[in-house]
Amino acid sequence: MFVRSIRMSTVKLVSITTLTVLVIAALILFIPSYDSPAAEAGEVDTVREIRFDKVKSADDRVNFLSQFGYTVESEPVESVEVTIPKEFDKVFAAYNELQKGEGLDLGRYKGKTVMRYTYKVTNYPGYSEPVYANLLVYKNKVVGGDICSADPSGFAHGLTKA
């Protein structure tokens, strides 16, 4: 076993410590902080958490969609049980990728029966054709959803606005 000691004068120790403190202070003072463009424009005042659970009633589903800025009719256009397939085909795999973009994953619900609620969106901007919000609910929790138009040349995207 080898032991090595290094002797340093007090002046060198104080100099190195002072220099280290000055460098840290300069970094704190002169490195700019980052604010998002939305925060700089004053558009973001608080961070809201989107809740996907505790969706038990029609009012809860309507309130859930309002978290994303959508106003929907109070009664669903359609309520139907849907079984998530055990094996995803190309279409369902693409739909699951859309869900993954929202932080959801239908892969966890393969083979499960969920409720699909379809609501008519009344405030979708810049679109005159009917727009619908679909929610997939399993045990009082939203596990999937999308916003889509009814016409063949329309659109479909996740719950957050595209």
C-alpha cells in the first residue's frame, strides 16, 4: 500500500478556493436562463396536469375533454363497447402510435373490452364539417382518444390540438 501526501501552502489553498467560488458565481450570473417562447409571450401562467382517471360519468367525460380546450355536446352521439384486438393490424398499430404521441398506449389493453364514447365537438376552430371526440374508457380511466372529422377528406389527431 502506498500513501502519498501533498503539501500546499495556505496561500495556494485560499487562492484556489477563491478562484473556484468566483468561477461558480460568474457562471450563475452570466449564463442566461431559458424561458419557452410561450412563457415569454405571457401565454403560460400555470402548468395544468391532465387527469386521465376518475372518469365515471358523462359530466366527467365532458370535463375531461374541456381540459384540452374542447366544448362538446353534453350527451354522447354514440356509446359502444369495443374490444381492443390481441394482435394489432397495420391500421390499429398506426392508431396506437397516435395514442403513444399522447402518452397513452393501447398495447397494455390488448384483449380488453373498453367503452368508446363519441361526442360532437362544437368549438373546433376553422372547420365547418362535424368534428367528433372519441374517448376509450377502461375502468373509469381514459386509455385512448382522438379528435376526427366526419368527411372522407378530413383529419384525425390526438386529443391535443395538432
